[in-house]
Amino acid sequence: MCVCALQTKEQASFTYDEFENMALTNPHGMGMMWNDGKSIKYKKGYFNVKDFYDDYIAVRENPKTQEIAVHFRIGTGSNIDVANCHPFPITSVPKRIKSKQGSCDVGVMMNGVIGKSTKEFSDTALYVMKNLKKYYNFDRRFFLHFNKRSKMLFENEIHGNRFILMSKEGTKLFGVGWSDYNGN
């Protein structure tokens, strides 16, 4: 399964060795998204740990960065390429889903398998375009507005997979199996 992690500004940065270890078992691409207080920025499609780590540290040290999420991918049937690395903006436009970097209103990362993939699009990319886009069209901050019942229904839909949904107003973790790393 992929590795994804969320860090707040107050938490210590990951070390290079930690990134290297995450990439050992998840070698099919890396990406990050962060909240700068205005929008969600993202970069993905890294296949070199040093390049990824250097950019991660630059983002972490930027005083505008409020929180950052990182993702290390293991492929599940789709191409191993930039387009299928996480994160993804919530959109139904394939060109935006495949983009290497940009900004968006809501960014998504996922750990698990949430349906079938094609060579062109991973299961997560397809889920974002087909399912999350419907939620987003109804309420752009749907994940921040879930009541107890809505959250339960959403978590049943994602079948135990773990999602990070991030907007400038807040970030939420969904699914089971999240754990603190070193108490953080």
C-alpha cells in the first residue's frame, strides 16, 4: 500500500532517511500538497528521493506553509508515470488530473485500492474524477461539513481506504488505520 502522511507546521520535518525508507517499499512516484493559506499547491511525479526531499524541505521552510502532506506510491495496475502520482486536484478534467504541479481548491491523496484502474488512470484518479467531483459539485467543502451520519456513509463508500482531503480552510483524514508517527 502507498504511504501518505500529514504534518502540521509545529511538527518536526521528516529526515532524508525516513523518505528513503518510505520510497523503498513504495517506489512508483512521490508527491506533496500543502496549504499556503490561499490555496492548495501540489507537486508530483518525483522518482528521485533527493529531488523530492529537497523540494519538501523548501516547502516546509516557507513561512506561508501551514501544513503539508506527502505521498509515496506503489502502482496498482496503471502506468508508473507523473500522471498517476498523488496528489490530485478534485476535477473531472483529465489534463488537470495528470498535471505535474499547480494549485487547486481541494487536493486529495489516498492509501489503498478504491476500484479498478486503467493503464492511463489509477484507481484514485478515476475515483476523484467520477465520485469526489460529484461531492465537490454539491458542496466544495463537503468533507469539512460532514455530520456524523454523512461521515459514516462516506467512510463506508471508501471501504477502509485512507484519504487526506485538504483545502485552505482545513484538512481531514478519513478511513481506518491512521497512526501517529513518533507521537505526532
